[in-house]
Amino acid sequence: MSILRFIIYFILFIFFLAIPPLVAQYYFPIQGLIIPRFWLLFWVFSILTLSIYLVTFWRMSISIHASGQALLGSITIKLLICTLIAFLYISENTVDPTKFIINFFYLYFFHTVFEIYCLLCNLHNPKFK
């Protein structure tokens, strides 16, 4: 997958990922389904996903043998950074634990799945193209 194709997919992904929280925020404001500073977390996760993908893509283009290491390393680094973000968020804000877990893992899970899918597209065997 080329960088241009990834950028297009990434923009579409961000657009479609933002729709459910927008609906929850505007159509169900009384329930308070969205945690405070959700959109800040949304953009932090998006920038993190973009930067980790670009660095991993660069590393994978250098050496075919380092592709698996780059993929596993990117997943590990993202997990550590997201854990740090969760810790900092919880220490600075008082939130309902259930709402925080749902909002945080909504962001973490979908960004991670998107990143892994895009990186795995780069690991295919070029003979079968």
C-alpha cells in the first residue's frame, strides 16, 4: 500500500470513526455518553496512528527482514503510549470509569485494527500481485 493510498484510507477512516461519537454527543446529550476532552483524545490517537504507521512503513521499506519486527514493535509502542495517555487522562480528570473505558477502547481498538490492517497489507508476497 502506497503512502498516498494510506492517507486516503486514513482520512476516510477518521471521518467514519468520528460519526458515532458525534451522533452520541448531539442526539443523546443528557446521557453524557462522551467523556470530557474526548475530541482531544480522538486527535491524539489519530496523530499517533499516523506517525506510527509512517515510521513503521519507512522501516519496512528499508529491509524485508525487519518487517515483522517493525509490525510487532509498532503495536508494542502504541500500547505503551496509549497506556500512558490513559494514566495521564485519569490522573487529570474525574470521569465515570465505565464511560471512560468505553470511550478509550473505542478509540484504541479501532485505531489499532486500522493500523494493523494497513501494515499487514504491506507484508504481502509481491509474487502474487
